[in-house]
Amino acid sequence: MATDTLKSTTGASAASTVRRILLDNGALSALVVLVVAMSLLSGDFLTTQNLLNVGVQAAVTAILAFGVTFVIVSAGIDLSVGSVAALSATVLAWTATSEGVPVWIAVILAVATGIACGLVNGALVSYGKLPPFIATLAMLSIGRGLSLVISQGSPIPFPESVSVLGDTLGGWLPVPVLVMVVMGLLTALVLGRTYIGRSMYAIGGNEEAARLSGLRVKRQKLVIYALSGLFAAVAGIVLASRLVSAQPQAAQGYELDAIAAVVIGGASLAGGVGKASGTLIGALILAVLRNGLNLLSVSAFWQQVVIGVVIALAVLLDTLRRRAGGGSAAPAAASGASGNGRKSAAKLGIAAVCVALVVAGVSYFNSGSSGTTTKIGMSLSTLNNPFFVQMKAGAQAEAKDAGIDLTVTDAQNDASQQANQLQNFTGEGVKSIIVNPVDSDAAGPAVRAANKAGIPVVAADRGVNKADTAALVASDNVAGGKLAAKALAEKLGGKGEIVVLQGTAGTSASRERGSGFAEGLRAYPGIKVVARQPADFDRTKGLDVMTNLLQSNPRITGVFAENDEMALGAVKALGGKAGKSVHVVGFDGTPDGIKAVGAGTLYASVAQQPRELGKIAVRNAVEAAQGKKVDSVVKVPVKVVTKKNVADFS
């Protein structure tokens, strides 16, 4: 009888311990629910390889978030960590390759760059009296600008001796995960065992009280922001190591992920609350979401919705946990306390079920699975561009006709995110992969991993460097640039002043189209390029940049835009001049671009036929998956569309 009672008590105690742990950490509860939900929804999720993939994909965000934790605990904010990460990696690559500095000194310079940026932030906040939001927003712009200036907008190869940080130990243990663990332990040590850590909590809890108690608040803030810069530099080095190149546009938007991870982990934006373990859990939640939604073939557009909803629910779980803790701590009758506990547990359960239902519901309604055995993954550089939206539409149409299960993901012009997507496809064991690289060099490591797994890869629109691809299905961007130069020059009679609207700095499409156009113009010495400015392949930016250029260059007679979206923005800025005194040539042959050519406001567009490109890419991917021989290079015809032949493209 005593033994039975002991067993019963022990079992109840264990259950109570688990319940208490989950109640005491809403973020952990959310992570457990997500892992269970993903495991039930996808048989590929709970595998050793995929869990390691999740760890790798969480590493950079977690390292950034650890640094941001120091700032948020002290009631500050740091919006610059993504730009500082990119700048630090660029400094390392540039000094080690272009300047011939020894690698170990280049690493020190990169880390010093991160610390210096943090010190500037701290000085602006402490001594300049700027709000942290404004000070770090300024550094966000400064850091990104310096990164582009140093690299001239192009990726810089990373030293091989440092690139090992992106590799694995023993062929299976990812080094980024080890770095994440080390930085997490360092964060926990600083927060819990050091004077500066206690100062962070004191400043975040009540800055004035901390000052009156003798804390040198201004100096402490310098150290706090310097630590954030240090962690950003480490994250940048790890990220560049994974991509084997320093990308000047790397880590864009990562500051928001880092802040989200800290808040999901239980920290308060009001300061005084936060811990390293919570931040790690927050970063893992984001990584599990992105990884799982990729495996479940959820639409790239719906993924943004799901992530936002789950973040809100995760924070709600933590809020309910805090209320539950407050209620149980108060003196009350046993029955009242028990009732409060049951109510709180019920609320937590409801929130947890909501998390699972959101994931399961969107997965069910948006899964691309057709029940076939042939599954293909396709990673596009962006879906925020009509050209790639058409490529996706063509690929999906071909996949539907062939009865193929095609999963399309959106890398959002982020080479790191694309590497994660390719990693997920490889871990999932798809039969073939189609990749439209954000950057040809950065896609190399992930494609090599697919090569090792025996998965054929088809490159679409842009090639992949230092990796094997079964086929390259692409238009010739350089040849297209030459055709654009010829069309514009002949329309202008071989003389005049023109401006060039460039695409996103660092992208291969912008480089290739720009170099082809410049090469084509050499045959027309009477034409002078008076300005070149980036507008990031965006119509609104094209409008703004063109408006500004017209103020300083009112005599221009021609415009070349490296895509139709920027060309249409330029047409809007030119107003009545478009198609009359100023002739605009675009690139891509999008529906809106073709329509403008027909209307006469856009003189010409170099049409790449993106729908056809998507169809041919899927066709080759299927043949490669079946072991059939495919051509190494498949060219999709490029044509110049003018008013004379626009009917053929409408």
C-alpha cells in the first residue's frame, strides 16, 4: 500500500513538474506544440537530418538575437544588427582577399567593426540623447551603405579558412549550431553572472533608480550596445561562411527576426525581463515554422500569414503564463488557487490548440501535394516581381499537366533564406530541385549538398557557380542587354544623353544586364550615359529615382531600365515626355510592360518569356529525376518587343 502510494505520488510529482515547466514558459509550450504538430503533419520533419537543418537555420537569427537580448533587457532597441552583420562580413572578405591582409587579422578587423558600430550606437543613445530607435535606424542605413561601398555592390568570395564555420564536423554536426550554443552560453553567463548583466536588468527595470544607486548608466549602455555589435559581427561571419561569400545585401530584415525571437522568448520591450534560454526558444520557433511550412508545401504567400499569427499566439501564451503565475502566487484559498490554475491551464491549452489548428488548416488548404511519388522543389529568388510570378505560373501549369507535386518557395531576395529552402528540399528527399539563384555563388554550397544526396538540380534564369547542375534553363541576360542597347541607340539615331536604372545591387541579373548594355553601347560613341542609379527592380523606386534624376539631367533623351517594373516607374515620372521626347527601354516582357509598349509610352522591352522558362525548367527537372539525359544548357529565346511586333506577345 505504501509502495502504491509512493508510485502514485511520484507520478503525480513528475506530471506536476512538466506542467509547471510549460506553464512557466509560454514560448517553450508553443515550441513543443509546433514540433508535435509538424511531426504529425509531415513524416519528414522529425528526422535527425531535418532537426539539424532547423538548428543551422536558427543559428544566425539566434546569435543576432542573443546580442539584441542585452539591449532589450536594458529597455533599448537595436535595429542595426542585420546591417552590422553584413558590414562585418564584407570587411573580413574585402581585407582578406582584395587587400591581402592575413586572415586572422581580417577576422579581428571584422569583429572590431561590429564593436565599433555598437559603440557608436551607444554613444548616440547615451551622450547624444537620441532615442535608441532613431540611433540604430541611422546605423542600419550607414552599415548597409558602407557594405555596398566597400563591395561595390558585388559579393566578395570568403576566405576558405573561415568558411569552415559554415561546414560540419565529422560530416554531420553543423558548426553554426556549435557557434550558436557557445554564444548562447556566453549570453547566459553575462546576464546571470556578471556585473554588466545585473546592470542591464537594473537599467531596464528603472533607469533613474539605477543612476541614483550609483550605476554609471551612460558607460554601461556603451558596453551593452558594443556587445550587441560584437554578436552581430559573429552572426555575419557565420552567415557569410554558409554562403561562401560576403553579400552586401545579406541579413536584410534579420533585425526584425532577432527582436521577434527575443520577445517570443519572454523578454519585455519595456526592459528588465529576458533570458538567453527564452531567446533561443524564440529563434527555434521561427526556424521550426519556416522549415515545417516548406516541408508541408504551404504557399510562400501564406507562410507570411502563418508566421505572423503563430508569433502573436506564442506571445499570447507567454502573457497567459505570466497572469497564471501572478494569480497562483497571491494568498488565496486552496480551492480558489486550484480554480485559477485550471482556468489558466485551459487558456494555455486553447491557445496551444489554436497554434496547431492554424498550421494544420493552412497546410491542408494550401498543400501542393497531388499524391504522386514525383516531388519537385522550386526556390525562386523573389515573388515580389511579375517576371518571377509568371515563371512560377508556367512551372505550376507544367507540373499540373504532368501530374507532378511541385513545391514553390520564395527566397525574398535573401541568399541565406534560399540556402535554407534548398537545405529543406534536400532533407525532404525531393526527386529534383529547381533553383533560381538570388546569387550564383551563394547558392553553390546548398546545391553541392543536393549533389551529395544524389538529387539533380536545374538552374533557372541564372546559373550556379562551383556546383553541378543537370541543366541551366535561361535567357542570356548579357545578350539581352546588348539587344536593349541596340534598340535604344537606333531609336535615338546614335546620339543623345541617357540614364540607366539599375536593379538590386549585388544580384547577377543586374550585373549581367548592365554589362551587356554597356558592351552594346560601345558601338555608339555618340550616346552618353549621364547617370546610373539603382532602383532595386521596384516600380515605386524607379518612379522616385527617375524623378530625382530629371532634376539634374533635364536634357536626357533615353532611359534603360534593367527590368520592366523600373521602366514603368520611369514612364510615370516622365509623364508626357515618355514615348515622345524621351524613349524608355525595359527588360523582361511582363504583361504590364507589353501593354505599355502597345500604348507607346514604353518604346521597347526585351522579352524573356518567363512562363515558357518555368515550363521548360520543370520539364527538364522531371527528366533529370527520371534519370534521363538533359542538355546542360537550354536557351529560351529572347526578343525585343516594339510597337511593330507587340501583337505577337499580347
